[in-house]
Amino acid sequence: MSDPLLTAQDLFDLASQENDPACPNCAAHDFSCWETILSTFDRESLKCVGTLKDPDADDIWDEYHPNGTTMWSNNAPIAVKFHPYARSDVHQCQTCQKVYLRYTEYGGYYVDERIRVVKPELVELNSSLSKDTL
Ligand SMILES: [Zn+2]
């Protein structure tokens, strides 16, 4: 069975459950913006709980930055129908419930596994928002 497709609301609800303070593994790593997963980060504590990859959607490369952020900003909105969120899986720390997005960037000569923590206040909840409405 494939992972359930999550909506922006699902993601917001999940990320709102996280414990404070974070577990030592999560607390030791700041993934506020997209980062390459460091080898010091214990991935075994993460469990895949869903995906944002809609199998019926077209490939999306547009990004959503209404306030002048970039993909690398730590305050960039998390808009699930836009790149790179639309190709991310949703993972949750089994210790402190912190929620992360992960996707793999395939470059010409490299494969880069990236991760970003989900802050609920950054999740774009306007579910009708898609590249067709821009
Ligand atoms: Zn944790």
C-alpha cells in the first residue's frame, strides 16, 4: 500500500502535534530551511507518515513565494502544490512527533537528499491555491 496523500490541512494538523521541547536528535539539527540531510542526523527515528506526491498531478516546477522568499528561505511558505513540496514525502519523528518533509534532488552528477522541518505557521492552507490560480 502506498503512503496516504496528505492535504495542507493534514500537514498543518500533524505539525501542530509536535512536542516541545524537541528530542535531542531533532534539537541538535536546525532544518528550518531545505538542507541536505546530515549524517549526524538519526534518520531511523523518522517514520514516513504520508506523501504530498499526487500521482495524478502534472510535474510541477513552479515555486510559491508571494513575499519575496526563495526556496532556501527559512520563512518560505510550505505550499503543498508547488515545487519542491509537491514531490516530498512526510516524515515524523517517533520520539518528539516533529514533522519533516523530505525529497530527493537528482542533479546531473549527484543525488541530494533534502529535508525541511514543517512549521505549522508556514503551511499555506488555501487549498484551492495551485499553479493554475496564480
Ligand atoms: Zn525528534
